[in-house]
Amino acid sequence: MSSILVAKRRDDYRPSDFFIDTVDISFILSPENTEVCNIMEVTRNISGCDILKLDGEQLNFVSLMINGRLAKENIDYTLHENGLDINLDVDHATLEIKNTISPINNTSLEGLYYVSGAYCTQCEAEGFRKITYFLDRPDVLSKYRVTIICDRPELTYLLSNGNKLEDTLLEDGRRKVVWEDPHRKPAYLFALVAGHFDRLEDSFTTSEGREVLLEVFVDSGRLHQAGHAMSSLKKAMKWDEDTFGLAYDLDRYMIVAVDFFNMGAMENKGLNVFNSKFVLAEPKSATDEDYFNIESIIAHEYFHNWTGNRVTCRDWFQLSLKEGLTVFRDQRFSEDMSSALGCRIKQVKVMREHQFAEDAGPMSHPIRPDEVLEMNNFYTVTVYDKGAEVIRMLHTLLTPAGFRRGMDLYFARHDGQAVTCDDFVQAMEDANDANLSQFKLWYSQSGTPEVKLALEQNQLRLTQTNKPTPDQAVKQALYIPIKLSMLDEKGLEHTVDEEHLGTFVLSQEAATISLPERLQHGVPVILTDFSAPVKIDYQYTLDEILHVLRFAQSHYAKWDASQMLYSRLIRLAYDSNEDNDNDNNSDNNNDNNKYNAGQIQSLTNLIEYLEQATLPDDVVAQILCIPSFETLAIEYTQLNPSRLQSAHQELTLLLARTAKDCCERRLKEQRVLPYRYEQSEVNRRTLFAVCIRLHVLALSQEGKGNDLLSAYAQADNMTDKLALLKAAQQADINAFDALMIDFEEEFGHDAVVMDKWFALHATAPRDDILSRLDLLQAHSQYSVKNPNKVRALIGSFAFYNTQGFHAADGSGYKYVVDFLMKLDAINPQVASRIITPLLQMNRYESTYKSLIESQLSRLFTQKNLSKDLFEKLSKTLA
Ligand code: PHE
Ligand code: ZN
């Protein structure tokens, strides 16, 4: 096996032998052959080291000068596949390295790439080494000066980090722009963008009195879609000053929207690059969810300026230092800007739907991983979202004021440094005089803890189980804050933890809480607000779940109770389908048979409660949503996906019938106003989407149609249109086809909007889905080189088209693997994301498992397999 297929370990960290103090880098841009000249001042850090090992990948070396003298190959330096080793037995030197690169042939979208007439860079995590030879590691901080020379006057903007020093027309007609970033930074925060854009300008005066120029660059003709991004940026700047006392530190803040991007967005210093879907919005083309995501991602990248850029990571194992913390910060921001409950539910859904699955699969890793083969594989829901949950627990345990003290100390100590997660926790400890040594296990231990709760006569017993994961056999008890209360028989809610603050800390394997007599027949309300990223095991009866739904004070707890009820009913249907599978005489189609009268009644009771309670629209909407297939799947071992899919569908239909009047009434009550993105309207539209979907389902069961077409024609916004399309997709396939044609006619020109169209097609439950996918890949708006298109079409199919993907003959699996074989050579990072659902192989029943296994084995033998896929496949097939 080649040496690059050996994983790196966190424990092997060593400080860099050399530092690079300044970088003076020039680019002569050309799509096929860009010339790079990189002048660096280097300093020896570890005495005795006499070889400077620079990283470099896919570069054409031209020349090296050491202190003004032309260096000779094999005497002064050696070149190899992954870089350049320079013999350097001095404490200081000036190096000048020339190389060329080919941006137009760079389909990986990492390094410098050229696509649809614009140049763009992406350097995190290790992309700078595809631009020039460098110490491409985040603990090497340098001051950058960047010169961009371009002979194409139509590229109106030549951008890089920091302040613009010079913009001149050279005698030969070429343009030269020079930028300087006064802040030292790691190479992964470098950026260069050159293209023709429209520009939206605004300004913000910081609390320190700095006047900041704000600029949003978008494709020409889209200026009217940039306003929401700009106002989100200003809100984020203000919020970070108000909440954490953090102000912006440059005179210019630029955001560029590009159509070809591997991720959501990137926090390059002073020059954020965004996937255009997280910038562009107008009511006609963007949903409420898009508006929400734009606001939160703009904030996320802005918040990185302090948590990530001013204080950065020592090494990539510490990624959660910046990502977990910054996700937590953007979550708090969104909670303040919109509905806190709605935000929390979204966050919890991400954990239960995606993170729990990752932690139960072959890629299970702690939020601070110990071993990495391909760093791009570790931008995960674990590092990001579980990382944010860990920060949130600190915030809960230390209180908001204590957390703020810890943040202040963290910046006071580490501004301008590259540090570790331990440094962060140390600041939290020192600022609060707290002992977080057991808490820190959250950083090193992988897997989802399970907390079992038992109501014994006069006490509650809590037990935590931390099962072994593929990466870690031995686990320890974690420090788990559990928000907990008890409802008495009358429905009065009582705190039960010793300090009566409502949060019990389970720090040992088991603990008990004694109960006063009046609570000995009560019902626990547990893990309210998802106070820790754990699973709860408590054997509620259906009536007890309804008791929580009715009487818990917290809307979150009510929602969580509804989810428990649905999961329980689906489990019952799943188990009864299993019996039916073994008994050919039974009638599989009559879903009423799956449930006894009491079980059906529990659903009726839930709807009755919704009708009589006065809950906000968004809470009702959330309570009417059944957990997704993916969320449920994690609860099953030896899963038969098609059986779960049927059970899910059966409950959906039963809910639609039970809630028919409720939905009808709420649909009638809707007072439609012209579109505005504001919370009460968002809540109303959310409820509309849920009700219309259930209602259309209920009608279609009665053989009746619904006039979706005219409702669609009347909708003035994308949120309602998409709601109607989804309703049609699930219940009325003729209306769906008609609406999709209409949609394509209206939005066929808009790449961002068409992603929704591709995704709707890809998730439609239809028997000919694979030939549909073939046709869609031939669509003029589709391109295998564009990650958004690939995710919208093939990604949506693999993640969310349960019926097609898990087809019993294995054709869905084969389709995705055939596609991955092609995609891996073009863009391995995207291929490595699309493969995710297949990694769950070991949790499926043997027939499905072996179908997936044979496809993955076929992929594994592919020639020139990327490191990205190699790492995941070798772990899955191990
Ligand atoms: N650092 C980016 C963010 O979280 C994500 C990213 C990672 C983007 C790697 C591109 C490449 O905001
Ligand atoms: Zn981030």
C-alpha cells in the first residue's frame, strides 16, 4: 500500500520544524496555465533541523531560489509526489518558488479552479498545497501579500484577503491588483476570486468605531437576490458585539457567491466564498427554509472571524474547536432571530437523523478524532453538530454568564494563536473555577450514550450505557446533564433533582433520585430541550406519552412526546408486518389491522388535544410531523428497510385520516398575506405545508382529488409552491407531473431553483425511478461537475428515496455505486458524501446487507480509488 494511505494520528503531533513568516505570492491567471510565484521568509523553529519539507500536490515545479541563488535539483532540493524537500541548514532564508497550475482541469474544486468564467479557490483543509509549495498546516501562521495579474478585462473583480493596496492597468493592457492582509493566518484561510460579478454594497460601523465596507458579489443579473444575505450579515455583526463583545477587525468584508462549491461556505479572512444557494433569495424563488439557512450560514462564516480565524486550530484533529463552537454560536444567533423552539427542533432532528447514524456506523469518531486518513472525511455531523451539543452542555452547566467569562478568557489568552480543544476547556475551567476533567471525555469518546430510566417505587433509577464502537472498544461513564421533571397524576409538573434546578447530572454509570410519595405514580418528562446528545430509554405506555403531551409545560417536551408516540406505533406496525411476512394468508394492505382500538385511539387523542389546546402554529405543525425514515432506522437492528418504509407509510395514512378535520379547519383558517419573511408568517406557512400534505393524502385515500393546480397557480412564493409540490408528490402523481412541467417552464433558467426540481424528481416514489434519473442526468441544467446538481439528484435519491434506493433487487444500490465510480475521478469529496447511506450496511437485514456489500466491494476494487472513498470503504468492509 502506498505511504499516503497511512492514517495520521492526533498523538503524533509535533510542532513545525520551520515557520513561514511572510508570503508574497503572485498569480498570472490563465485557465490552462496559471503562473504562481511565491516568495517566503522562513525561520527555523527546531534547531538541528536541516530539511524544510514543503507540501505540494498536482503542481508543475518551475524553479526555486534560495536567498537569491538558483537552487539545483538533488543538491539543494528533491521533488516528490507530495511535495518538495529543501536542504536548509540556516535559521532564516528567503525562498522564491515558481510553479504552474491548471485551474480549468481542476474538477475537485479544491485549490484554484476555473469554472463558468470565474476563478475561485478553496483551501480548507489542505487545498493550499495544490496552489503552491507550502507548510500546509494550520499552526503555521503567516502575513500575506497577494498580487493578481490578469489579461481579461471582462473579469471586473480580482479579489483576495484583507485590504486592497493597488489596482493598476499595466502598459501591456493587463490588470494588476495587490492585496495585503494585516492579520497573520494559516494557509487554509487564503482566498482568491476573479470574475465578473454584480456587487451589492453597504456599510457597518463597529462598536469600536470602525467603518466597514460590506460587499456581496453575485452572478450578473442577480443583484435583487442579494439583499437578504446583506441584511443577515449586518444582524450577525451586531449580534456578536452584543452577545460576546466581538467586533470585526478589517475595513472590508466581502462575500462571493459561486455556483460550483463543495460545501456550504468558507470563512476565508475578509473574503468569504459561498455556495450560491446560501446567498441568493427572493420570495419567488426561495423558501422560508432557504431564508433561514442563508441567515444562519452567513452568521456562521462571520462568527468564524473570531472562532476559527483570530484563534485557529493547532492541527486538524482540533477541527471541532472552531466548528462545534461556531455552530453553537450560529444556533444561538438563529434562536434569537427566529423561533427558539423551531430552531431547537431542527437541531435535534439533525442529531437523531444523521449524527446518531454516523456514530452507530463504521465512521464513528469522537468530536475530536484520533486518527484521520483523509481530512475532508472529517467535516462531519459529529464534529459540527455533536461538537455544538458539547459546547451547549458547557453553556448549560456553566450558565450563560459563566460561559461568557470562559469565552473572554479564551480570547484574552489565545488571540493570534493556533490552539487545541484542551486550551478551550481550560479557559472555561479557569474562568469559572470549575473542574471539567470528566466532562472532557465528550471530546475523546465516540458513540451515542444510552440513558435508561426506570421508575421504581420511591425512586427514579438512571443508568448510562456506552456501547463499544468500531474505533473504540472501551468506554467510560460520561458527565451527562439531563433536564428532568415529573408530572403527577393531575398533570402538575415538579422538579426532582437535588438542587431543584431542573437538570440532573448523571456522572456515574447509575444513580437514583428519590421521589416524594405524590410522584411515585407520576410520569417523567425527560431530556427536555435535548439537554445532552444521548438516547433515552424509558418504557412509557401510550397513555403516559399522552399525559406528557397534555401536561408538560415545555413545548419541546410536547413535541418530543408526539415523536415517541409515532415511533411506538410504527414499531408496532413493523413488528406486525414481520408476522405477516411469515404468514402469506394475511392481508398486508389493510393498515387498520396493524393497530388495535387502543392504539388507534391514542392518535385520536393526540389530535383532540391539538384541537382543544391553543398552541402556536409552528408547534402544531411540528407535532403533526412523523419522524423521518432515517430517524426511525437508527432504532432498529437487522433492519428491513422496505418493511419500515411500509410501516411508516401506514402510520402516515392513518394520521392523515385521523387529522382530516383538524387539517381541513386549519387550512380554512389560513389568512394568506403577500409573502414576507417574518416569524409569524413562517409559522403559518409551516402549518400550511404540513396540513396540505396530510389533507391531500386523506382525500386521495377516499379516491378524491384536490385542486392543487389552482392553489399552486395562486401561490406568490416558493415556500407554498414547494409545499403543494410535495403534497402532490406523495399523493397525486398526475398533479405532480403537471406541476413539475409548470415549474420547469417558470424556473428552468435558474440554477439554484432547479436544484429543488431535481430533488423532487429524485425522491418521487415511482417504479421507473432509475430511468428517470438517467433522463434527468441528460437535462441541460444538470452537470456531474456541479456538486449542487449531484447532491440534488443522486444525493437526494440515495438519502431520501427509501423505496427506490432500497429496492429489493439491489438495483438502487447498484445505480448509486455505478455513479460513484464515475464521480470519484471527478470530485472525490462529493463522492465521499453521497456514499453515506451505503455505509449503514451492517445495520440491515442480511439480504439487504449482502446486496450493499457486493456493490461496495465492487467499488473498492476500482482503479485509482480516492483516499476519501478508500478510507470509508475499508472501514465499512472491515
Ligand atoms: N469551514 C467551512 C465552514 O464550516 C466548511 C468548509 C470546509 C468549506 C472545507 C469548504 C471546505 O464554514
Ligand atoms: Zn464552520
